[in-house]
Amino acid sequence: TVFASFSADLRGFVDPSEFIEGFQRINEIFEKSLTDDQIMSIMKFLDKDGDGQISYNEFLSAFKPVDSFARRNSL
């Protein structure tokens, strides 16, 4: 899973250093990379309970599945 790629030890949460490392790997794929400050802003936004970590549920809540095929057909 994507969450597992961020949390190397599968403790059930992603700490700030793991979050930055995960996004740095994603940055390698895209032309326009996010800065560490931008990554930390994303982390703070996702950290709904303010404990300084991203839980699995917080991580999942950040992503909304979209059926692009259904969306194209409704336009």
C-alpha cells in the first residue's frame, strides 16, 4: 500500500521524517518537486488530532477515490 511505503516499520503511523522521505521519493517522479516546507504543511493539514504523526486513518482520509471513467461519461 502507499501507506506502507511511507511507514517503513508499519507501526500504524507515519512520523515527520518518514513523511518527508516518502514525498521526496514521489518528487523524483514529477518535474515540479515540493519543498520540505510544503511537505510539512501537508503533514500538518493531514494530522487532524495534532499528535505530530499521520495515522493510517488520517492518511486514508486525505485521499478520495474518483472513478474517472464515470466522471467523463457524466460531462
